[in-house]
Amino acid sequence: MRNRLNDIIASKYFSFFVTVLLFAILYGAGIAMYKGFMRPQVFLNLFIDNAALIIVTVGITFTLIIAGIDLSVGAVLALVCMVLAWLLANTGLPLGLCVLIVMVMGTVFGAAQGYIISKFDLQPFIITLAGMFFCRGLTAVISQDTIQIENPTWVALASYRVDVGVGFISIGAIVALLTIVVAAIVLGFTKFGRTVFAIGGSESSSALMGLPVFRTKVMVYAISGFCSSLGGLAYSLIMLTGYNLHGLGMEMDAIASSVIGGTLLTGGVGFIPGALVGVLIQGVILTFISFQGTLSAWWTKIVVGALLCVFIIMQAFITEQKSKLSSKSSMEDGGQPPAKPAPSAQG
């Protein structure tokens, strides 16, 4: 019985199941305390209100799986909103071309960060932090004031709602769900996805096996930039403005959501549906606060911070259990327990 329990804890899906259980408990508590929580539209609003964060979290999950990080996602989102608003207000370019410009801009910026990180073997934290400052500063240079988006087509898209029988969802929410599906397929069922996990497990071993480490890392950061751009478009559908403080702190919300959803900060493990549930947990906490009426929205940060600590400790425990099971299995097979890897030259 104890061995069975250890196997369950060591499963790569254990963190995801815990995350889903936590979401169910929080949502159930909301239903028990507030009758309005039972309305299907309250659940659908979690996707509407958090569409941009869902998309950005998908991108940052890719970088975390390869044991990297991208701190520039919130700033890229703000830059996309600002450039889109500025182009629509000042150039007279078609809406489709403006959207294409900002999508390419964010994707190329992400790829450039990935190239610098991989080519010169630099720390992702430092490079993406510099990218965050660059994009945030450039956004302020374009305009320190709010630029309204008044394009009729964009305004119509922002207000459009799709009837799903029990309620409605927005265009941004649909895009977010499609992003989740595509990302889950890419990571779970493609050679590229397997390479991403392999690099996160051991970059040096992946290189020795002949896997395209350099190209994959550049593509991962390009995906993060693409998701930041797409998240910026979803965010602009909600705000209908360009502003240099849009998305402030969103990178931390995205990292927290991904980790709560089961992604290891050390790389090699990640689950896109788990990242989605991590975002929804933050959304449930905010909804709970809005129903309560007297609590500050900062309680969301407090609760998420506490949950993040709990999940990191849980991940460390799971990793330890996996190591023990691996050693035990090796001994039962008549072999020697796996030797600890020698420290790398980088420390």
C-alpha cells in the first residue's frame, strides 16, 4: 500500500491532480458561501477575464520546461498594445496589417532573446530582464499617455460574445482556449515537444544525443514572444487602449500559474492544462474577493504567494520521492544505486 502511494506521489501528473483538486475546493467554497457562484457565467468569466494571462502563461511554460525563464512577457504585451493603438490612431494602415506587424514584432523579439541566450550561453534571467526594461521603456517613449483604440472593427470584436448555451464567452477567451489546445498538442505529440522536455531534463545530454538544442531554445523563446504578442492582442480587446503600464507584473502571475499547475522551475517537467488551471485558481480567488466585497485585491497576491511556496515544497518532495524510487528499483534489479552527477563547470 505504501509503495502504491509512493508511486502515485512520484507520478508526473500528481501536481496536476492536486492543482485541479485545489481549484475544485476553492470553487466549491465559493458556491457554498455565495449563491451567485453557481451561475455558469461566473465560471465562463474566468476565461474571459484571464484570456491574456492564459495565453502568456502558455508561452512562459515553454521557457520554464527548458529550465529557462522569460521576464519580458508583460512588457512585450504592453508594447504590443501600445504599438497597435499608435498604428491604428496615426497611420491609417489596415487593421489586419497592424495586427501582423505587432505579432511579428513580439515573435522576433522573443527569438532574438533566445538567440542571445543560446549563442553566448547567458543566463535567461538577465537577458529577459534586460528585455523587460527595453520594452517597458520603449512603450513609454512611444507615449506616456493612454492611446484609445477607436477602430470600429476592433471595437466590434471586443464587444462580440459567442453564445455557448449556458452563457457566453469572448473572442479573447476562444483564442486563449485554442492556444491551450495547440500548445498541449505540440508539447505532447510532436518531436519538437519531446526535444523541449529533453533539453529541460539535461541540456548537455540532449546535445550529446544530437538533438537540435540551439535551434529549439531559440524557437522556445520565439514561441514565448508570439504568445506575449497574442496575449497583448487579447488584452487590448479588453482594455481598448495602449498604455505603458499594461501588463505590469504579469510575468510573475504567469510564472506562478505555471508552477502551481505542475511545471518545475528546474526544467524537464510541465503540463499545459495544469498551467491553465493555475490561471483559473487566480481567477477564482479574484472572483471570491469581488463577491465578498470588502477584501482588497492584494489578497490574491498573498494567497497565490502562499500557494506558490506550498507547490514548490511539494515539487521538491516529489523529486525526492522519485530519486528514492529510482535508487530502490536499481538495488532490486541487482545493480548499484545511481551515482550523483558531478558538478558542472558552471557550478
